[in-house]
Amino acid sequence: MAESTSVTKGNVWGGGVAPFNVSYGKLMMWFFLVSDAFTFSGLLISYGTMRNKATNDYWPSPDEVFNHFPFTDAHIKLAFVSLMTFILIMSSVTMVLAVEAGHRFDKKAVIKWLALTILGGFFFLGSQVWEWYHFITGTHDGKLVEVINAQGLVETIQVFGANMHINEYGAQQFANFFFFITGFHGTHVASGVILNIIAFIRVINGYNDRVGHYEFVEKVGLYWHFVDLVWVFVFTFFYLI
Amino acid sequence: MDNYHYHTQVPGEPIAKANTGWIWKGFFILLVVTAIEVGFAFLNDAGHGETRFLSLEFQKWFFIALTLVKAYYIVFSFMHLGHEKFSFKLTISLTMILIVYFIILMMIEGYALRDVKLLQPDFFKRTYKEHHVTPAGGEHHDAH
């Protein structure tokens, strides 16, 4: 057992050494992101299995369901969700620029890029809300669906949109998975925006000047990139495949 | 506390010039790859009764491959994992590559389940009375 090693010169088992030469906060953020990736992977794995288990005429085709564009009557498939992907990638880029400015202690640039990242996050959340709204309220014509009513008889009703019981698009699991996966991801985006706002206020208040580094911005940046990464996978598996 | 040393700013020292070339390069790569994905989804459409240019199978694996390219740039470039020590890179990326492998395996499993299900007799037989109720008001909806 080593006796009284000095604080600055640690050894591997005696403490005072950063594994992989990464600071504690960053390492813990990375570990959290890997565990969160497991959660999202579980959801995407179950979605992939369910979706491939269903035949193609039973499972709705995402490019036929998601083809509306806000403020227009246009029906362009995948247009709006591509815009959402672009906005999130753009906000990821502004986040990297904020972290890079933090390395150079360029406070004004950090504030500028963080503000743009927060804006992009709000834009994405608003777009997701619109997607959900349109998914729930449904198309103009709806669809005739045969259900069993309260008396146990087969009844043909006009169904509009999607909810937890019935939907006009096809398999009920499609709606369930859509709500859960995009909702879970949207929650992560929302918490990411809140963290970004906290980082933003801290930079303005001079917290980073006091501690002498911009590592909080870097850690929030890691979380934000993770959110973008998950969206890239959700976009591919849900909308494209 | 640990041997991770922060670069501290000397007060009064001018702020260094920005080095952002690699960031915009990463952005353009992500943009182009996404554009290729969306463009491919558009152009490889089955239309009405026409066959696709490239099969649906190929399209699905093509999208997964492009997604992995995007994931690589986000993790190794934007999240700085490329600049970390090799053992740390392994810790993070090996875990995630195995997860992606799991997703692909389960997708193939799903295909197998679909093929098995088609071979089974239809046991979801309707056991309720086949008595159709006309909708309230007696309106007749055209089935589109």
C-alpha cells in the first residue's frame, strides 16, 4: 500500500489519476450517453423486429403517412422530416462551434453559438409538436375501418388520425411506436434545450470565467450531439426503412 | 485533483483565431449524406405498379450504411472522440457497434417471423356475429 502519495502525483490504484486522460465530468457524461444509447437501441430493436414481422400491406408506409408540409397544402413525402433533420444537424454544428469558442475563451462567440443552438432546439421541438398534431388529427378523408362495437357487432366507422386505440393508417403498433420513440426522443431534446439554457445563463453570468474553463459547455455539447445522433437513427429506421 | 490539465486563459491575452474548418467540413459531409438518403428515397419510388430502380432490400441496407457513416462523423468529429486515447475510443465505439449489430440481427429475425407467420393458418377467426351496423344518420361514405 503506497503511503501518502502527493495529491498531484497519483498512481493508478491510489487515486489522483484520470482514466484515459479524460476529466471526471466528461467521462461520466460519456458513460451516461452509452447507457442512454442502450435504452434507445432497445426501442429501435423492438421497432425493427415488429416492423419486419408485419407484411408490407399491413404496416403503413411512412412516406405516405408523413407527407404534409406546414403552412402549405403541399403533399411532398418526407419533406418536413428532412427539414427537421437539417435543423437538428445545424444546431449540432452551432454547438460544436460554441465548444470550440469555449476552448479559445472567446466568451462572445460562445454566447452567440449557444443562442443559435437553443433556437434550433426550440425549432425542432415545435416541428415535432406539429408532426404529432397532424398525425393525431389525420388526413382530410380519413379511412373506413371495421371495428367491433359495444354490442359485439361489426361496425364500419370513419376514422381520422391516430391515437392509442385506433388509427387510420394501418397497424396500431405503428402509432404506438411512433408516439413512444419520437416522444422519448423529444423529451431528450427538451431536457437538452434546458441544459443549453443553463449553460447559456452560466456563460453570461461569468461562471466559466470564475472556474477558468468552459467544460460545462463541452459536457452539454456531448449530450446535444447524442440527441442528434439518436435522431439520425430514428429518422433512418422510422421514416426511411 | 487529476492529471487532466485545463488550458487556462491569461487575462489580457488576445483571443486566438477560430479554427473551424473541420467543423464546416463535417457539416457538409452530413448534409450531403442526408441529401443522398432523401434523394434516393424519392427517386427509388415504386410509383403505381412500376418496379423500383433498385430493390427495396438494397435500399434498406443502403440507408443503414449511410446512417452509420453519419454516426461516425457525429461521434468521432463533433463529439471529439477521434482525439481521445485509443482505449477510450474502443470503450465507446465497440459497445455501440455491437448494439447496431444487434439491431440488424433483430431486423433479420423479424423477417424470419414474418415468413413463419405466413405459413400458419389464420387462427384469428372472427367469433362474433357478422352483423354490419349502418353508420349513424344512414350516410353512405364512399370508400376511397
